[in-house]
Amino acid sequence: MVAMAQAPATTKAARRRHDREIVTLAVPTFGALVAEPLFLMVDTAVVGHLGTAQLAGLGVASALLVTAVSVFVFLAYATTAAVARQVGAGDLRAAIRQGMDGIWLALLLGALVVAVVLPTAPSLVALFGSSGTAAPYATTYLRISALGIPAMLVVLAATGVLRGLQDTKTPLYVAVVGFVANGALNVGLVYGVGLGIAGSAWGTVIAQCGMAAAYLWVVIRGAHKHGASLRPDAAGIRASAQAGASLLIRTLSLRAILLIATAVAARLGDENIAAHQIILSLWSLLAFALDAIAIAGQAIIGRYLGAGEAQGAHEACSRMVQWGIATGVVLGLLVIATRPLFIPLFTGDPAVQEAALPALIVVALAQPISGIVFVLDGVLMGAGDGPYLAWAMMLTLAVFVPAALLVPALGGGLTALWAAMTLMMAARMLTLWLRSRSGRWIVTGATR
């Protein structure tokens, strides 16, 4: 059933209800999202004391690992939407069954990635132009860490299951315990046992496997409680893959945008690429706050649509957009207020600071746009509107590429490049806003 009509004005009571739902889901989600990059920070801090070559090797290997895992983030997004719909429909047995399909898909994809990475690790490291001294360390870290990729993908899928079940606290607890365990294992294996960079890799693998085991224990307990089968189902796994394919295209298009932006920044000179990396790190940090609202949106919208409450989904979407705009304004003001303090934390080079400061103003002004984009992205994911998200992101990529390439051609600098990034976000906002206004995403029922 498809609802196309505009919902009536949201009452104060409804707004308060939506606010409680958003805060309840978004705050723990933000904590779990922040915990994820801390894994790499711990590895970097521990390995950094082994030597420059080891740290350089870690940098190359971690970049490859992050890329390999991030393209499969659809395992979390698609599973959240599918499970939340079944929860809204009141069928917890089917919800967990669909979650298990996502977990089995994660295991299959993880095994495939391991089979590719293990024999090709030296070639992959060479593609990144790693030096002769750093390459052996990068290869060692990559090969060992690759063994943990199935666990990492299971964590993604299982996180999606729990988010769909409206539980964002358990992922936060698991992430925090995993972070602490990773730190202790790294220090113990690298220095206590004397394994060097291999110890850091093994520590991360063990921590990720422990996190995956914790998630599986929670999901399996829920399956037993509600009588859901744990066996792999070919049709269900295939359906999960089909639902994730569109989101994979969306993710790859977004990754292409970020890679192109970095490549253009590199052509602008050493000072500009250094400043770009600083700004990109801040941009990513700001994205965590906005993504927390988006992920809450995935769970909330999926549940409303599964329950057949088209009006509730429409009202929740409107309220979350307001949250996105307000959060974006706050974040933008914080960036403007703290930029003189933020940049010196990363560099003392006056040239890099001079390049970064005006570009940060552009980033700050764009935060309300980013707030709308992240929220609507989450809403449409929660609605299972993956095909539209794929086409919209490819269109955005087509808008960004010429704008970015014109920056060095016309003699522009880093500020112009981030203006092109803002244009990209504005294009995303337009495509997502048009879709949200059309109402075509509001398809109710246990499945889309």
C-alpha cells in the first residue's frame, strides 16, 4: 500500500514522542559510531612507538582495510530497514529471521574478501606506493587483519539487526568493551609478548571476533526466544544481497567523490593536501553526529512503515529534518568558534593553517545542508528506497566531478574545492528533498 497524501500538522504531543524516539536511539548510536575510529587510533598509538617504518606500514594496511570494510556498510543499513519493518508489523520472528539472512550474507562476503586479500596482499600494498622498508610491515598487518574481516562484517550486519529491533544501547556497550579489549590486547601482544606490528593486528582480530561473538549471542538468544530459524536460507540471503546492491552503488559513488576530492587537493600542492586531510578528518567527525540521527531515522521510519502508519512516518521524517537542520547549525557555529584552536592541534605550519582556515568557514556554513542530507538519506534507507538512493548518488557524482576538476584548471585553491564539496551536498539535498516531497518512498507493509 502506498500513501501519497500530505499528513496533517504534527501535534505537540507527537513532536515530543518523536523527539524521545530520536534521542533514545541517536545518543547511543553516536557513542558507538565514535568508538569505531578509536580502534585505529589505538593501533596507531601503539605501533607508532615501534618505529616510522612500522607506522607507515600500518597507514597503508589500515587504508586498505577501511576501504574493504566500508563498501559493505550496506549490511548494516539494509538489515536495519528490513528488520524494522517486521518489528513494525509485529512479527519479531520474521524480523530476526531477516536479520540472520543479513548475518549469513556477511559471513559469505567476508570469506570472499579474505580469499582475495590473503594472496594479493603484497600487490595491494605495492599499489599504494609503499616504500621498501614499510611494505613488509604493511603486508604482515594486512594479511593478519584480513582474517578478522568476516567478524567485522558480522558486526555490521548484527548491528543492523539490533538497530532494526530499536536497540542502540547494546551496540554501544559492545563497542566500548571492544575498544578497551583492543587496547589491552595491542599493548600486551606488541610489547608484552614482543610480536611487534603482528601483535597489533592479532589484537584487533581477537577484539573484532569477540565483538562478533557478543552480537551473535544476543541475536541467537532472540532467535530461540521467538522461534526463528538460524539456518542459512538461500532465498533470504539472495534477497538481502539484492536489497544491499543499490546501497553498495550509493556507497561506492560516495567513496569515489571523496577519493576525487583528495586527488584534486594533492594537485594543489603539499600545503593544500595537508590542510585538506585536516579538514576531511573534522568533516568526518561532524558526520558522526549527523549520522546518528540518520541511523535513528532508519529504525524509526522502517518501524512506522511496517506498522502501516504512513502518517507517523511522514511526521517523523519532518521532525528529523528539523533535528538535522538544528544540529547542523550548532555544529557550524562550533566549527567557526573553535577553528583558531582546532587547526594548531594538527599543524604548526603557517602555510597549512592559512589554507585550512577559510575552507573551514565553507565547511561550517554547509553543516545545515549536511544535516538535511544525512537525515533524508537515513529516512529513505529506512523506507528501503535503495534504488533511488543509488541513482541520486550517481547523479551527484556526475555533478561533482566537473566542478572538482575545474578547481585546479581555473587556478582555484582548497576553499574552492570545498565549495565544490558543498555543491555536491546541495545536489544531494535537492535529490533527496524532491523524493521526500513526492511521498513515493512511503510504502507500508512488512516488506517493501
